[in-house]
Amino acid sequence: MKRGSVLVDIAIDQGGCFVTSRATTHADPVYVIDGIIHYCVANMPGPVARTSTFALNNATLPFVVRLANQGAAAAMAADPHLAEGLNVSGGEIRHAAVADALNLRYKA
């Protein structure tokens, strides 16, 4: 990456997604490695809880409505993005990355 680039690690709560990630805080949110700025604050939406809740609701409500109106199978058949979000169904792990991370069996 170019010097001056910014990495924002939104998965720091789960251990991070970059080799150079380490958890930071809102009080001291950034550090620099090799000229790359790292922002690795856990629970980033915390200081703006109300606003982030509205944003999350706006992003997820269409999926909830689709599931309620069509049922899970039909909604996922019609929307590949929704289907890609399925992790567990019928007691089986349906998402390969989840199964791999937990060292469990995966069922397509």
C-alpha cells in the first residue's frame, strides 16, 4: 500500500483482518506502520449509537421484509446477496468460511 493510506479494520472485535492490526481505542484510535495509518477501534459505531442504529435498520429492513413476505427459501432464491448471508440452516453450517473458522463440517 502507498504511504499515507488508511486501513480501517472493522473486524478488530474478532481479532482483526490485517497482519498489522492491533486494537485501539476512541481515545487513541490510530497508529502508523510503514507509513500506513491503521484505525482499529472496536465497536466503532458506539459513540453514535442512535445514528448507527438507524443506518443499520435502513440497510437491513428490506431483507427482513423480503424474508417475511416471501419466506426464507423463496427470498434467498430470488436474492443471491441474501443467500450469501446464510450461515446456519436446519442445524447445519451452510457457509464454508464459518465452518472453516470453527473447524466444523460444512454443508452446501
